[in-house]
Amino acid sequence: MTWSARLALAAIGACFAAACSHLPELPQMPAISGPEATPGLAPRERVRLAIELLGEGDEQRAELELRAALDEQPSNGAAQHLLEQITDDPRALLGENARPYVVRQGETMSALAERYLGDPLLFYALARYNDLEAPNQLSQGQRLMIPRRAGVSVAATPSGVELTPPPLAAATSPAPRGIDPSRANQLRLQGLQQLNTGNVQAAIALLRQAQTLDDANPAIQRDLDRALRLQAALGEGPG
């Protein structure tokens, strides 16, 4: 290489170095992080939040809360039970043998899970069994498939025949003074809505109010008993 060529290369290198020294520094990009469990909650509160999230179809956040609950309390059976419904095949959990069912007004997925599967906490597995993204979207007239579960006693139904829900109590005589069946039913429906979103304490309070207005209604007593069982399953004190 000639002397002039070496001088030219050196000059080009010096110019490039000088230009680079004047380039502005690029801003540092923030680290991308995924969603995290809600801070500061006790395991029992996480389970209640997970029930509400699952009812809305927010499976990812519910799983985070349940795993956080199990990290803090590995023996939390409700959290493990709900987590299995997210991670496992619903047909492996509930079985392939199922019968058709038509939803009635005021019914919830947890109520159906309690009645036909013997466990209200199986509401999410039952929703996944029927390809529902959000159990809270259950509506009157909707058709479901209800699995037959060993050990759960329900009225025998021939194969291919739709399950018949328990009949509503018929009004055979005027309501006694001080009884308000219409208002009691409104409170019952509100209680079921609260129960379906995981607000067990609020559901129990509403159902008890309904019972004071119509203590002869077996549907109210049945729903209250179910709410109390769910409260016990979650390890909560009496409401």
C-alpha cells in the first residue's frame, strides 16, 4: 500500500471515530414483565379473587392468584382444586358420560355444579366442559351437557333425555301477612349473582334476607345451604 493510501485510510478512520463520539445515547428500554399476582393478599383472599376472575373468564390472572396462594399455603385445598380445573382436561376431571340440560332463570354455573356434581367449586370445570369462556355468561334457555359423576345422587334420567331441574314452588294459597315472596325472589337472585362472582359473604347476607321474607321457599333454603357450604370450603368464618 502506498504512503498516500495509508494517509487516506487513517483520515477516514479519524473522521468515523469523531462522528461516533458525537452520537446521542439511545434511551434504555424498560424491561418487559408479565402480569403478577395482587400484592398483599392472604391466601384465602386470593382464592376468592380467583373465583371472581374465573367467573369473568380471566383465566391467566386467576392462575397467578392461585399459584401465589399455594406458594404461601401449600395445603390450601380450594386453591389446588381450582387450579386443577384450569390446567387439567375437564373431561378427565368430570368424565365423558353426560346428559343435556337447559338452563333456567336465575341458575348459575356454581349452582349446577353443586346440584349435579356435588361440588360448587367445580363451576369452572363445568364451564370448560361446555366450551364457555366465562361461567358468568350463563343465560336462561342455554343448553349444556352435565356429566354424570360417581357418588352424586340425582334423579335417574334415560340416556338422551334432558335433565329436569327441581320444580319451582307453586303458590297454593295467599301469602301470610308480613311475607313478601316477590321481594324474597329478587333478593335470592341478587344473592345468586353475588355467589357467582365469588362474593360469598354478600350472597349469604342477601339469601338470609330473602329467607326472612319467605321462609317456606325451599329454593331459598337450598341456595343458602349451598352458599354456606362454599363458605366452609373456602375456610371462611360465619357471615
